[in-house]
Amino acid sequence: MFWWLWKSQNKRCFEDPNFHQQEAWTFIRVRAHEILKAFKEVNPSNSIPGNHRKHDAFIRWTPPIESWIKLNLDGASKGNPGPARGGGIFRDHYGNWIKAFACNFRWCMLVKAEALAFLKGPRTAREEGYTKVEINIDSQIIVKKIQQLCQRHKPLYFIIKECQELMS
């Protein structure tokens, strides 16, 4: 589709100065409809290849047990790689805010941003003297890496190793 946009822009610039972009958008919309229709004919259950059926999932914050603190963590990057940030929030069993932090991880992959956010969370808990902390993070990749034996030649080795040490 971008190719068609590029061609239409070139047509306007080099061939026909009266050519309107609306004509290009109409052309692209028709082609996109034809492509989706073709995919639907090949695979009637999904209109787009790889599209999985949607299901509702109700997600909500659940409190930790009394006298514990819950730490919710997240990392993000705008692009992969891209400018990355991360942060976390500590709350008591009533849901009251205790402490929060945010970090700039500069430029990195999403999985590294998630790992760095995870690393910052237990460090902050230790610095604040929190001993009973339940940690929640939405990255299954990071959870699996921390639970497995850390291999030296794998990406994020030093970050994961330190996370494992903080967790023990």
C-alpha cells in the first residue's frame, strides 16, 4: 500500500500535477478490500493470517496479603529498539500508594526495558527496607528468564543474574 502511495505521489509530481491524492486513497482502499476478501476466502475463520479469535479477559489489581506490599512493574519502548522507560509502584494491601519510581533507559529493546524495570524494583524495595514484597510484571519472557538457570552467553545475562540474586 505504501508503494501505491509512493507511485501516486510520483505521478502527481512528475506526470500529472492535477492528480489528486483522494484518487490514490480510493485506489488503495479498493485494493485493501480485495486483499482482505482474498484472505477470507482462503481462511474463512480468520480474515487476516495469524489473527486469533478474541476473548475477553478481566484484569484487575489484586491486593497482597495483609502486612505485605505489592510492587507492580512495567517497561516499555517506543519502537523495538527505541527510546525506553520503565517504572513501578509499591502499594499496601488496601491499595494505598506507598512509593513509585520511573526510569529512563535511553535506547533499547522492549525486553531489556522490562528486565531493567524488574531490576530496579527489588533494588528499590531493598533500599527502602521492604522485606515482604509481592512482585507483578506483565512480561512472561522476563519471568521465565529469572526462573531459569542463567547462561552466560545469553542476552541480558548480567541483568537477569542480578535480578536472580536480588530475589534470593
